[in-house]
Amino acid sequence: MKRTFFAVTPDAQTCIEVDKWCALCWPQLQRRVAVQNYHVTLAFLGDTSDKQQQLFEEYFESCNIQAFSLILNDLGFWPDSSVLWLAPKQVPAGLLSLADSCKRIANRAGLKVNRRSYQPHLTLARKTTMPPAMPLLEPDFRFEVDSMQLYESIMDRDGVRYRELRCWRLLS
Ligand code: 2AM
């Protein structure tokens, strides 16, 4: 069994820009997410078998989802989980339909996806002790979503890391 999730990932240049912006705005911010771990979850799947992973292959064949642009221009903090995040002010229809397809595919493979309403976000820091001050520069990061990934979440002594298991191209 692997602990997996579907996600979209900003391109490397955007990840670096977000990371630099974050360091510039809050040099003291604790427990920042590593730049190589930046992603926007589409559906968290939890324990997934190899058989279920094989089923995703078949199911994705029938998903014809068009590439779209995503703009991360909203910043927020969830006090319950102490998560600092970036999100789109306007969630593009493409992202919602992708998340919906992931949920359907997971369900067809017998996996239960969290029923809570979908709140797309990119986590910048976890378990921070307090919300940081307003940033000097408003976030405004735009990138093209032309693929989606299946990741394995691995905990080791250095913390969490995400291993790409599969990448599917969206229609251009
Ligand atoms: P987070 O960034 O808000 O913590 C991998 O763990 C990804 O799946 C993270 O982006 C995490 O969201 C998200 N996720 C959603 N539901 C989860 C759950 N029940 N357990 C762990 N991660 C979850």
C-alpha cells in the first residue's frame, strides 16, 4: 500500500518565484514547505494498492480535460490546522472539473475521497505558531496546468517528501 494523492504542480520557475517571495515577505517564518514539495491537491486518496493504481490508468483514458491557467493570488491562514496557504481568488472551472474527475476515478477504484468541500490551495507553511503579518507584495503567481500527477507521500527521518508515481497530460 502507498499513501497517495492526485495534485497539480506549478512549473519549476513558478515554484522558485513563490519560494523567493515567501522568504522575502517572512524571513522568520517557521516550518515552511520545501519548494520541491509545492503542489495543489486535487484529491487525497490515502492508502492505495497497486491494483487501484492500475485502475486509474484505465479510467483516465476517458477523461478529456483541457489545460487551463491557474492564478494563485489569494493568501490565507487556517487557524485550526495552522496552515498558511496560497489559493486562486477565482477557482477556474478546469480545476474544479479535474478535482471532480479525480474524485470519481478514486471512487470507482473503491477509494473514499474526503467529503469536505474542495478548497484548492498550495500550502506554504504548516504548524506555524501564528498568522504572519500582511506581506509587502500581494501574491500573483500564474502558471499553466497542462498535466496532473499522482504522488506518493513518504515520511522519512528528514520529514515528508512526495514521489511522482504517474503524470497525465491534459488536452492542449
Ligand atoms: P495540506 O497541504 O492542506 O496539508 C499530501 O498530504 C497533500 O494532501 C497535502 O497537500 C494535504 O493538504 C492533502 N490532504 C488532504 N487531506 C488529507 C488528509 N486527510 N491527510 C493528509 N493529507 C491530506
